[in-house]
Amino acid sequence: VAALAVFAVIKQKIKPLYAIIAIGVFALIDVFGINTKYLNENNYQDAAEYENNFTPSPADLQILKDTSYYRVLNVSQGISAAFNGGALSSYFHKSIGGYHPAKLSIYQDLIERQLYKFPNCLPVLNMLNTKYIIVPDQQSGQPMVQQNPEALGAAWLVKSLQFKETPAAIMDELSSFNPSETAVLYQKDKSAIGAIQYDSTASIQLVKAENDQMSYASNASTNQFAVFSEVFYDAGWKAYVDDKETPIFQTNYVLRGIQVPAGKHTIQFRFEPASYSIGLKAAMGSSAIIWLLLLGATVGAIRKPKKA
């Protein structure tokens, strides 16, 4: 229809206005046809029916009474479904499970090499701050809650460091190590990490948790090494101790670790990807150029002398 309308205009058989109207009408017909195919009455739900999908179970309600910072693993449908099934647990809780086709490869490695061995992956569950596990009740089959008292929280200070050459060696170490006392890092980072002296009275705690910023407070009499139960991602996350940037070390294969100097300090992780910063500056520069060109064109049009 569009081709015929344009051809008719070229041949001066119809006016351009009629061609635009014809194209517009048939475009609307085409769009309405798609809409009625994919957005008909079968694609809508009543509000009450929709909300029923997000009704918390008794297990969810029990967990939600805890207002601290923790994570949940739902294995009520089996360990495979925990990472390849629905995402309802993530609607109510900070979950270590759920499915997404674009996972970070290091976390997918952890799922396949460690978490799929559940329940024989307690060290990993502890370092991921998995405080609650939803399991099926053996009698009723309904979801019930098991609390993991060894979950390590948002951050902790370790007594010693181990260094391994390869990712496989680090992954193997996760099967039997004690994450509350030991951190496992890459051998290549050893020279960049100074000596630590564990202080039993030292402390570190989460102060604020947001999507793009995490804040902690630390206090120790000697230099420490802190492990943070957040996924390592060096394409954007930066760490600061008292607003001074410090390197982040890939720790326990998937987590973050930094050196913490003696004394009282404020520690922050901020998501500041260079791509976003560069893109923002480019967008602002492009907008400024466009406005300047428009302004110049306007001024030029005003000043242009009228023909006699």
C-alpha cells in the first residue's frame, strides 16, 4: 500500500496528503491486528488474580520477621530448580538462587561446582550469608524454614590468607575451608597484599546497603583483611577507605576482599563504571553541540536580510 501510494504521488495521480492518510490508515490496521493477536482478553488478569501470584507462604512470612541483612536459598523444589526455576523467592528475599540467562560466569561456576552439591556446600553457603534455607517438609511437602546459624553476615575479618595459582585450585579449596577464618586469593595478588595481624577485638559491620553503594564501619588495632559477601565485579565497582580508593581483590573465587588499616575507618563500595561516565559526558557534549547549532541557525535566520 505504501509503495502504491508513493508511486501514485510521483505520477501525480493523487495528492501527497491522500497518500499520507492511506499509509497511516493501513499502518493502524496492521498495528491493531498485531495488538489483537498478542494483547487480547486472554493476556490480562484481574488484579486479585495477579496479586495471588505474590502471596507469601508461611515460610516467607517467618523469614520476613528478620529485618537484618541476610540471604535465602529455596530448595523446596530441589536444588536444580533453585537456580533454574521461578524467581518468587527473590520477590520477597535477597536470594542466592533464581535464574537469569546473563549470569556472571564466576557465579555460574560456583553454582555448578559447589552449590549443586547441596547440602555438601556449607562453607560456600556461609560465605554467601545464607541465613535461611527453605526446604520441603518431609511430611506435608510444604515449604518450611531452616536457619543456618553459621552464616557469616555482610562482612568479616579473617585470621589468615591462602594463595592459589589457578581458578580450579581456589574452587577446590572452597569445598573444605573455613571461610570465617581463612580467605583464598590468587597467587598473583600476594605481592600487593601487606601483612595482616588478626585482632580478636576488631570489628566490621554493614552501615548502609544500596544497589550502587555499600557502606561499612571498621575498627581494629592492627592491619586486617576483610571479606565482603558481595560478588566481585571489577568492571565498575570501586572501594574506598575514608574516601581514598583501595584495590579490591577477588576473594574466595566470587567475593570481594580489601586490606583494612588499623584504626577506625569508613569503607565504601561504589558502582562507578567508566562506560557510564564516558557515555554521560558524550551525551551531554552532543546535546550541547545540538543546542549551539540550533541557536546559531536561529540567530542566522533572524539576521538574514530579507530579499527586496
